[in-house]
Amino acid sequence: MKILKYILIVIISLGIFTGCDDFLGDNIDPDAPTVVTADLVMPVVLFYAALENYDHSEYGVYLSQCLTTAGRSQTGAHAYRSGWHFTAMNRHPQWRRHYFDLGANAHNIINYAEEEGSYNYLALSRLLRLLSIQQTTDAFGPMAVTTAYTEDPQFESQESVYEWMENEVEELIQLFNSAEVSQTTNRPMGQGVDRVFGGDMQKWKQVAFAIKARILLRNLPNMNTSASTCNNIISAAETALNGWEDPAYKFDGGSSVEKNCMWGRTNRPVGGWESRSNDLDGAIPTKFFVEDIMGFNSSDKTYDDPRLPYLMKARGDAASGIDTTFRYLESNSGMSATHKLEWYPDMYESALTTDQSAIVLLSEGELHFIITEAAYWAGDKAKAADHLVKGIQYHMELLSVPAEETDAYVSNPDLVPGSANITLSHIMKEKYKAMYLQIEQWTDLRRYAFSNDQNNINYDNTVIYPGLRRPHNLYEPHWGGDENVWIHRINYDPDTEEKYNPTKLEELGAYQSAEWLKKPMIWGRAN
């Protein structure tokens, strides 16, 4: 992490920015220091918050055994899509996104805002930094937090990172409640600066409660399932929902890569080499996703969940006598040599994957599922069943599923059971669907130790994800042998940490180590 000392502010060309002539004079001393005000940097931080959400979700949708590709290689530039040979990858955008892009800019806004008393900017930049830290530690583990951007940044344990986050979110809630934030006029923040809420700090305060609920949820199911812990989770999520509006980053402007959603057809890597295109034109849904999660029956082409055609478009080739259906593959098993990619579903045919789709930093649906899970562990199955339905309804409305189809689905006790029959498997499988292209999908599988009907890991005497299997053709030297060993984390960015900080990685046991990838997070459970 020594390279963090050399981070400079990153400014990208967002559509809301005016031209240079609007704020730079003709007679400027080229040797004078450049001062960039918080209102110019905040749009950059928000953009990178959306991009970071995409970065994590793009990895996670493959690591969750939701999507796969037509290939079957053990190795490749995208290890998360193939054989999990992560130690051969040359970079991960998530790590640099936090430290070099979002984190560095948020760090500078915090300094600016504290100096000039712009408490609205202070509160929002700290909130986005917190969300970024939460996402980063949940992907990598130990990281620099209190020592970041110092002369000697250190890897801090994940336990200490979580302790810091819990303290930080409480401080942020108090800050958002203060008059200095709610009534600040020192530096206004409108839609031109805040493309999400237009500077409405009350709405961002609700997001702070939502992040608190997500952080506390990490206690379940392996660390602490006491009634008080569950009730604290429920309280934070219910408080967030009171007046909630999704923090959706809208792609309604800009002049280059940032004008379209990263999940859309025209997505291109931001900055080229430092990002990843979505490549959904080459993605194929897995058997686990289509059959076990969505309830598709290949024999008669029926499906239990009406969301299936709203998440993807069935395809075939009538001219060749290939019927139109929802084809799929076992993860990393490879497409038959006689098949064509265009016979598999079009993954861009979804409200989530258009150029104008929004990136939602944390959704109402996730909050309902957080309450559902916590209420279940607290023994309040009536509340769990109620919020299970609300979470499903939210997601179906997001996908524009007709109301009558939604009602029929949630009213079917065989698919959505009431309080008497609800299980953790019902809850987590429904959340899996709602977290499609969202960060928590892979996190949830890791929290529940990839519980499936082969590894015999049960929670409350229940297999959580029946039908879940590891990918085929995993990189044999690292992943052969025990079929129940799964991937729990990403290795630290090879293009920064392995080059500039190998000694610290070796001390962690993380340098070029496949065993490090198998180590559960503090909130996980060993397989």
C-alpha cells in the first residue's frame, strides 16, 4: 500500500461539468497549486460509487454461479468466469477503485469540507467512503482504513475494520441529524452535483441506516444470532425504510463512458485497462440459476417464477429448426461445438441492463430481505413472511412484471410460504433472485457457506441452496480434490499490492496464495 502515498485527485469528464473556460482564467501561474472545490469533486465520487458497485457485481454474478460463459477453460484473463486461477490475473478494478478513485477523492473532499464547514459535503463523502470500505473489506479482507493515505499504510484486521465501520456509521447518523448538515448554506448541493438525490441529506441519512443494517447483518448466521442482535438489524432496516427512496445513480448525461449504464449494451471499460466491460453478450445463465432458482422445466418450458422472461429473453433459430427456449449450461462446462451463442438467452433484455438503467447502491428490496432474515432468526416468522413478500413485490415491480402475475406468485403457498412453513432456503433463494447484478448475491452465498445438498452444511436443519455446484474445470493445482471447497475472497490487486507491498502480503499469507482465497471472512464459516 505504499503506492497510496502517490495518489492524486482523479477528475473525469462528467456531463455536469462546465468547460475549462468557465472557471479558469487566461493568466494563471502554471506553478501555482491548483485548488479543486468540493462541489467539483463530489460528482466524481458519486460516479465511482456507481462504478464500484458494478465492479463488484460483475465479478459476483459469476462467483455466485448465476452466469457462466460458452467456454470451459481452467485459466484465462477473467478467472472469476472460468477456473478460478486468480493468482494469474493481472489486476482487479475493485481495489484500485476504492483507493485510487473513490477513496482518494472522498479523502480530499473530507479535508476541504472540514476546513470550510461544508457539512453536507462532509457527511456525504464520509458515507460513500464507508460504503466503499464495507464493499472492499467484504471482497478482500484486511485493508488499510485508519492508516490509509498516511506515510505508512498498514493492513488492518477485518475485525478492526468492522469495529471502525460500526463506530463510523453511528457518528454519521448523528452528523446527518445535525443542523449543520440539514441547514447548511455554505456550499449548496443540487442535482448538478448530486445526480442521485440532488443534495437531499434526509434521503442520504436513510442510506446511512441501510448501510448500518447491512453491516450488522454480517452477524448472521455465524457470529451472533441473539434476539438483541436481530432486533438491532431490524430496527436499522425499518428506520431506513421510513421515507426510503432507492439511491439510484442515473445515467442521464455526460459525454463519454459515463453517459450510459455499465450494464448496458454499449458499455465500455472506464479508463480502458483498469476496468471490465460487462460482456453480457457472451454470458449464459447457469443451470442453477434457471432450473433451481427460477424453477424452469426444460421438458415443457414452464417456469415457476414470472420474472424469468423479464431477466432474459429466450432465443433459438426457427430457420435451423432450433426451438426458442431458455437454454443454460452447467457453470464452466462449455458450450457444445454444435451450438451457437445466439441460441442462448439475450441477457440484455432486462430493465436492469439497458444503457439508461440506474445503478442502485442499496435497494429497498435488499432492506426487506435483511428484515426477513433477521426476523426469522429472531423467531418472528410472521414478520419474516411479510417482508419476504414485500421484497419479492419490490423486485417484480422493478422488472415491470404485471401485477396479476406478481399477485399469483406471492399468493402461491408452494412458492412463497406463509409464516407456518417459511424456511431459510425460501428466504435466501428469493434474495438471490433480487440481488441479481447486485453485490450481496455472492456475499450471501459466502455467509451461508455455500450450503447445498452435497456439502451437508445446514442452517436450522435446512439446505439453503439446493442444486448449487462448483464450476467444472477449476484450475486443478489450486482447486482439485475436495469438491466442497469454495472461493471466499479475491486476492489483493496484483498490479499494485503484489508489486509495491509483497512483504506485507506474505505476512498475511496472501501473496500468490490460492489457500488465501479459500479462507472465509470473519463473518463466514469454514466449509
